Amino acid sequence: QVQMVESGGGLVQTGGSLRLSCAASGRIFSINAMGWYRQAPGKQREMVARITSNGSTNYADSVKGRFTISRDNAKNTVYLQMNSLKPEDTAVYYCSADFGPPFYRSWGQGTHVTVSS
């Protein structure tokens, strides 16, 4: 079993910054892609950013230029640096890690990010 533990959420004013971290632990051989997703109240979960094992990244259009995803493979940890935060970034943020084959995805428990106007 793999556990994903997130940290770094909180309350911040518009224009502020936060850094989320997510560490995977347990029976891990290797991790493929890692990512961050978010779910705002009344909305579906959406991809925010993803990073492959070799460091290739992709971002949702809404966060390009403001958020940066990175990972430390030695620590099985993924980060999300969030700058220039907006009220519409308010959501529960979930980290993910893809394993395999056989392919499966593990999720973090979620961390709340609230951006006040």
C-alpha cells in the first residue's frame, strides 16, 4: 500500500503565495507521473499540473505562468508552488501518483486552499 501525505494548504490573500507538498511512502518501486488536482465546491475535480518521471510538465491553462510543479524523486515528493493566487483558486487540492504496470493511481487526502479577496 502507498500513502500520500499532503501539507501546505491554508488561507492567503489575493496575490499571495503558497507551496504544497506531497510525500509518498510505503511499498514503492518507482513512481511514474505525479500531479495535483483540485475540486472547488460544486465543481468537478480538475487537473492543475502534472509532471512525468523525467520532469516533463503540463498545466491547466488557468494556472500557467502562476503555478510551478516540481518533484524530488529521491524523496518521492511532489511540490506545487502557487503564486499570484486568485479567489478562483480556492479549492481542495489533491496530489496523485501513478504507478505500474499494472497501472494504478494513489491519491492524497486533500488540503484546503482558500484565497480571500
